[in-house]
Amino acid sequence: MILRGIDFGNALGGSGVQGFFGEGYWFHKPLKLFGLDFDGMTLVAKTVTLMPRKGNMTLSPNYMPWNPFPGCIKANPLTSTVVNSVGLSNAGLIAHLATGRWQELEKPFFLSLMSLASTKEQRLEELAIMIAILKLHKHQFTVPFGVQVNISCPNQHNDPKEIIREVADILEISRALDVPIMLKFSIASAPIEAIMELNNNPHCDAICVSNSVPYDWEGIGQRVWGKKVSPLKHLGGGGLSGKALRPLVCTYIQELRSRGFTKPITGGGGILSPADVGHYHKAGASSVALASIAIVRPWRVAATINRANALKWN
């Protein structure tokens, strides 16, 4: 997938799959013996907010999970399902920039930004500050980068018209950074008619679908986890990802393409094997995003990346 002349490859990581800086997690090292290899996959950094956010995952001084088995993530390899309620734990944009680690990366990558403010005005204000901060530091980066603006929180929007208006403002603010802008949505909260409005917006370079969906969205949690109540109810329920999302996201992408959406689409959700990449390719995606596979099917990661990079995409 080439955006503004920058080759971001055909396989992107889900936000945070390799941590904030591509360093990965402790369990990735032993899993390399069983085929886990992220070579050929573009880093999408773990999402950061403007201010530090504790969330539900305590971080160590080097921004790694303090607990090697965090209770805010539940995985069921038998059903290829993951439920997480990490809660955007991060040290804030300025602190992560201060490490200099993003600036030292040697291959194009994406930063991921998000605001969880309760009003549109506050969210736009926070984004404007984050874009201004990045603009000040942009000259320090060794390689080109893009920004993935995560607006997939299902509780932020109820009306497609609200989404359209807010997204237009997000893009107007983000254009000042002069880097590729990818907007990330969840199929649970982004009506297709709202996304179609982006097709004619010159400041939107690409979209990404889908983030996880709420555990109780359309009964999906009970169907695939076997329980009506989320195992992370005490943390707000969390988002569900994994195998069950693939046919839903592929259908969503097919619908966008059938209606004439032409911008690049990174499709993700339930990609657990090289064959699953083919479903997204057929649906009309322009690249794929890999996430849950690293937890429930890590031995297939390398082959799945290779499959994505071997295909010619839209």
C-alpha cells in the first residue's frame, strides 16, 4: 500500500501488536522458536493519547506491561478469540516522543493517536495539540511516517451525521502535519453511509477497518465466548476480536467497494492464516492488519505476512 509515495507494505500490524516502538513483548522471544516472525510487517505503534493515561494495564518505566500476564486481556485459542480492555494505557505523547525511539526507526511506520474526551470540541482540541506537537518534532524522524487516527470508540457517536462532521474536522486539523492520514473505524460504530463521505475528502489518505467490537455487540460475545457477560465486565466489558470478525469485516469492505468507495482500505479482524488474507483480498481491501493472530496463532504469523506481501492489491 503506497500512500503519498511512501510504501507501507501490504501487511500492517494492529495498533500495539509490537508495542509502542516495535520492541514487541516478552513472550515473542520464545515464540520465535515456533515461527513467530514480524519481518515484512509495518509497525503501527500502540495508541497514545495527549495526556498520560493509566488505563487497565500498568506500565513499567520502559513502557512495557508490568504484569507479564495482564488481567485486562483474555484469550481463548480454541475459539481464536481475544477480549481486551487495556484502556489505552500510555505515558502521553510527549513522554513517548522524549524517548527518541520513534525518531530512530528505520522503516516507514504509523503512529496511532486517539482522544477519549467526552465532547467533540474537547476531542478536536486534543487532536490539534497532538498534531502541533508532532509537527514540532517531525524533522527529527529518520524515515517517513503516517498517522492513524483512532476514532473507533463505539461510545463516541450515535448519529452518522455527527461522525461525518467530526471526521471532516479531524482531517482538516491533521492536514497540517503533511503526512499520510489513515482513519481507523470499528464496524460496530461506523455506518457505511458515513464512511462513504470520506471518498471525496482530499485529506483522507486511507481508512482502516475494523477495530475490535464491544463484547455485547449484537450478541457476538455470547456466540463466540459462550457467556452473555464479558469476562472483563469489571473493566467495562472490553472489545472482542478474532475469528468471528473476519466475515463481518469482509462483508463491510465489499459493501463499501460496491457503493464506489475507491480510497485504500486496510482490512483487519480474524486474519489467522494465509488463507484468511485471500478473503480480504477478494473483498477489495488494499492491505491487511494482523493482530489477534500474534496471540492465538503465532506460528502462522510469518507465513501470513508473506502471503500478504506476495499478492497484488488494489
